[in-house]
Amino acid sequence: MGSLAHVKLASLATSLKAKRLMTLSLGATRVVISSHPETAREILFGSSFSDRPIKESARLLMFERAIGFAPSGTYWKKLRRIAAFNMFSPRRILGLESLRRRVADEMVVRVWKEMEEIGVVEVRGILQEGSFSNILESVFGSINNFNCLSLRGSEELGSMVKEGYELIAKFNLEDYFPFKFLDFYGVKRKCHKLSTKVTSVVGQMVEERKRAQELLIGENDFLSTLLSLPKEERLGDSDMVAILW
């Protein structure tokens, strides 16, 4: 397929006159492809494809307990409701405006500094760091406050997130063939190691925030929000770690 798989698949669908729907198999996994906007919309908005096979790496990294990968059902609806009201509501987004302004100002300063010192700016890296800072502080709070997130902790989380994305994207034969007893590319071993580290680091941050909760009343980060949910809405510690991660 190469790096432009979508272009190759669209060309294949056109040549076979199968733009609305086309199916092929990747090992034991059946793949349904649409190169037509109407059919694609039906797939994306309908309930028939609400559950899709989860990659082994995503399962091992606890992503199946988070909103992006969790199977459709009561638990997913609960996560969606929590996210809609406590993470993406207009009031909450407005409340984080000062954070976004500060991150944007820091990015501008970085651009000027690189132009003065090097004469060339790698915009991609600056955007990635800015985006990560915004997400990190939205979720865990500012490292400048009395908080569970230290500068070292933020750097450690950053490296773990980067490694997690690399493992999710890595090709793994087990996603297409039932070879559970073999780990051809070391993906499972690396995922186990990373998930253990994530559980330790993020779990410790949750415990520290619980102990400091009374000192942080009024904080606007997502972790504080999760810990202040009503009893009937509250999540278990393992689910909370997966969602924050």
C-alpha cells in the first residue's frame, strides 16, 4: 500500500466499479471500504460499525477502557456523558482560555528565539509541544500550582505518550492472524512494559491528587473533575488511569 493507502484503495475501488462498498481480507480480519461520501457517512454515523476490532497493542495499553476504543454500550455511554459535560462543554472550554493563550504566547516566543539563533524554524515540533502542553495541563493541571504534575513528570508522560502512539501504529501480525503465542515484532512485550509504567506513574498522580484534593478546590483540570464526580458517576481507579492516559 505504501504511505498513501487511501489513494491506492480509491483507485482500486474505481477500477472495480466498487466505490460505494468493497471488501477484502487482511488475514482473518474482514475489511469494508467505502470510497463514496454517502456510504462512508452511513458507516461513520450508523450503529452497524459502532464496534470495530481493537488492535492488540491498544488492548494491552488499556485503551479499550477509554472513550476512543471502548466497545459500544453502557460503559462507553457513561464515558461519553462525562467527556461531554466535563471536558468539552462550552463553559469548560471557555474556562481554559487563559491556558491556551499562554501556550500560544510560549510558541510565538519559541519561534522568535529559533529565528534569531538558527534562522530556521521547525514549526511541526513547536506545534506538537504546544499541543501536548495544552492537553497535559487541561488534564492534570498546571505544573506551577501545588499539584501532582511536576516538570519531570510532564517530560516522563510526554515520552510515554510518544512511545504509546508508536506502538499503536506498529504493524503486528496478531491483529490479522490468530498467532497469540508468538510476538513477532516485540509489540506485546513493549506494550506490557509501558502499561506497567503508565499504571505506576498515572496511578501515583491520582493518589497524590486525592490527598491534596482539599487544597485544590476550584481547579479546572480534568483529573480534579473526575475526582469530584457524584458517587453514582464515579469511576474506578483503573478506569480513571486508562482515561487520563
